[in-house]
Amino acid sequence: MELPDSAVIGNTAPVLFPLAFFSFCLWILTGAVYRLWFSPISHFPGPKIAALTWWYEFYHDAIRGGQYIWEIEKMHRRYGPIIRINPEELHVSDPDFYTVLYSSNRRNKTVQYSKQFGTPDASIGTIDHSVHRVRRAALNPFFSKASVYRLEPVIQEKVDEMLARLEGFRKNRGEVIPLTLMFSAFTNDIVMEYSFARCDHRLQHPEFDPVFHRVSLAARDMNHWSKHMNWIFRLTQSVPPWMARFLDEKMAKLIAFQAEMGRQIKNIQNGQNKHHETASHRTIFHDMLESNLLPDSDKQLSRMAQEGQVVVGAGTETTSWTLSVGMFYILSNPSIRSRLEEELEQNQFPDLDPRQRRPLKLVDLERLPYLTACIQESLRLSYGVTSRLARIAPDQALSLKLDDGDSHGHEIQIPPGVPVSMTSVLLHRDPKIFPCPEEFRPERWLENPRLDRYLVAFTKGTRQCLGINLAYAELYMGLGGIFRWFGRAGRAGQQGGNTSELVLYETSHEDVETVADMFLPGVRKGSKGVRAVFR
């Protein structure tokens, strides 16, 4: 007599469930044994719990809010210059190893980093070195030094708009100036104009239109969660916008920004955006879509939208934060401010009539040593991105030479294919390289010009930040314009002797001090950014 199917299932279930549980436990145990004793990096020092599970990093970064960087700093003090910080990755704190890791040789990225912001197909998220090289080659011409010089009239136009807004605040003394929002509007208007031959004119908005700034903050706050759980993007993208906002408002803002970049690219592809025909400059995405530098597969809407997201996002917040940090330290230190204003006053920038003043040429500003030193120190204390930037050398072992105090030392070999990272925050705060690292001291760059080897706000190598030349132009022209027009000579030129000075407003060191690695620098909770007022 045959038993019914239900009886068979009933008889086998008590056996299958324990077997499945036993298999799961065996899988966990096998993985743990491999990670602790048989992994290619099992012999590197570090906490066993970090080697055993990703949850240790997740706890310090996602739950505690970007605190793993400080745990890594403690690990280095305990274990030395090279440590294991998760099951797959090593971290190095030796400053001279930076150019070895971030070099012109073949370097891949990790899957986690690639998918962290939902842009795995953008050049910044491309894992394979060879594919990245092709995609990067299509973007490089727009960010060369020569191209940035050609873009100077566009940058100057936005500088003039920013100075006009500040002049309006000067006439309405007592009105608080949200410098952080103003700088975000400034850099966003420039990169949008360069990318699409149009911008949202955030500088002209009464409150500097903080929409994009809030999107950046949302990305910052979500980055550790999306790094470890990048399926969140797919989930949020698959539901209606109202449901996405219900599930997670911050993630919904990111998805909305991605959709907006898709609309911008689509308007170029279908011919609705023809602003480039009357623009005074080349535009990035019009030219890329028409060029032969990319295969057709890389010109598809979804990939180009990801590229737009990265170009606009990276071209806005990192530079605007450096401007905020620089403004805070310069305004809070009278001697630094006085020396900078004097340099600008004495170097052929005497004309202060707003109807007649000639623009400060970028090539002239770049020759000013103290302004350059102030910019370098601003970059050092704003860090670029605070995240670990893991690189993989797929074809060769990396050699780290350790100093044992004798004439020989010894070398440590890192196997090929292992993710290795370094962190700009730890390097820029290294007291052996930068004595009194917490101090804003531009003089250090004048005393030792070779320090620029250790300035890694834009990282280095084949994957160095694409917009380094554009960022420097915005820093020179932005800070130069503000402290020339609203500096000492500018105050002397104000009509009727009714002088007013730009000063900080309810802003302290805590508003610019990095206390968390949120990919971008994370400051104290509740900070309103850098603010100022004319008095």
C-alpha cells in the first residue's frame, strides 16, 4: 500500500530540518576556520573578531555612525602599520606607502565600494582597471588644466554671483549668511553648467536652494548601510516614490536624484536640451554622447545617468566643504586673515570699484604663495573623502618596508588580489608629517614645499579624483574673490566710510571638526554649518 505524499513529507521533515541546520552550522564553522587560519591574509595582525566577521565593521560604522576609522587608528597603535580590519581587507598607515598603493599601475576596486552609492557602472565604481581606463579616458579631456582654463569665464560668472549675494548681505547687516549652503550652491551651479549647459541657479535662490545639499547629507548618512546592504537601492528603486519615502526618506532622496540625472541625460539624447549650441564652453555630456571615445554600450541611459550622478555629486560637496573649512579657519584667525588680505592687496588687485573691477585671473591667483598655502591647509583639514579607498593589485604583490630602527628594516609582502586601503584622515593627522596636526597653519606649506607629497585629499594614481583641477580653480577664485573684495582693502573702499567686516556667526571648531567617517566628513550632530555675518 502506497503512502500519500503528505505522509512522506511528514516523515522526512523531522530529518530535513536538523540536517539543514547542521549544514548551516558547518558552513559557518568552515568559513570561520578559513578566515582565521587559512586565508591569504590570516597571518596579518588585528582583532580576531574583525578577521572573523564583517559585523564588527558594520557595528562601528553603520550602528555607531562612522566610528570605525577611530577603531582602526587604535588598532594601528596596538598592532603596527599594517593590520587586518575585516575578513578581506588590510589597512596601512605608513605615509610613504601611499604612492605605492595608489599608483599608475593596474589597480582594481572592490565590489562593495562599486555598489555603495548605486553607481556600479560609473567610472568611479568600475571594478576592473581596463574598463575603468576606457571610461575615464572619455572624461579626462574635460578636466585637464587647459580645459579648466577655458572654463574660467563660467567659474568667474558664478564667483561674481556669489560676491553679489555677499554684497547684498553686507547692505543688510545682521542677516546671517549660511556659508556652507552658499558654497554648495556655488560649486553645484558650476558643475551642472559644465555637465549639461544648464544649472538650477541655486546661488540666486534666497536661501541658496538647499535641496541638493540635503541629498548629499542623505547619501552621507546612508553610505555605511548601503555599503553592506546594497540591495537597499534595488528595493527602493523597485517601488513607487511614495512608498520609497515611507520606507526610508533619505534613500528616497537619493533615488529621486538618480532619476533627475536620468532626465538630464535623456533630454540630451532626445534633443530637448540644446543649450550647448549657444553655450560659450564645451559641455561634458553633450560631447561624450557624440564622441567616439566610448562604445555604444557605455552610452546607454542608465550608465550615463550614473556617470552624471557621480560627476555632479563629487563636483559639489567635497569642494564646497573645503571652502567652508577654509573660511572658518581664516575668519577665526586674525593674523592669517591679515596676511592673506595683504597678499591679495599687494599683488596687482587694487581696483575695488564693483562696476570696474577686473576679475582675478586664475593664473595670477595660482602664483600667490600664501593663498596657495591656505588652500593646501584647507584641503588637509577637509580631507576630501574620509572613507577608506580600497585598491586591489591583481597581478603583483605589494611590498611594505618597515623601519626596525636599524639600517636594514624588513619588508612585508601583501599577496596579489588582496584589498588594501589607506585613509586621508589618518595621514593628514599624522604628527610625524604634520606637527600639531589639529592646527590650521598655512606656514607649514611655505616652510616645507615637499609636504605636497602627503596631501591626498584627491587621492593619487590612475583613479585620482577626476575634478582636481576644477576644484583648485574654484578654491583659488572663490577664496581669492571673497578676501579681495570683502577684505581689508575692500572695507577701505566701501562708500561713505560705512565699513563692515565679515565675521563668523555662532560657529565653533566643532562645526568643522571631523568626528565621523561618513564617506564625507561628519561633524557634530545638530551643526548648522559654517555661518557668518557682516558687522
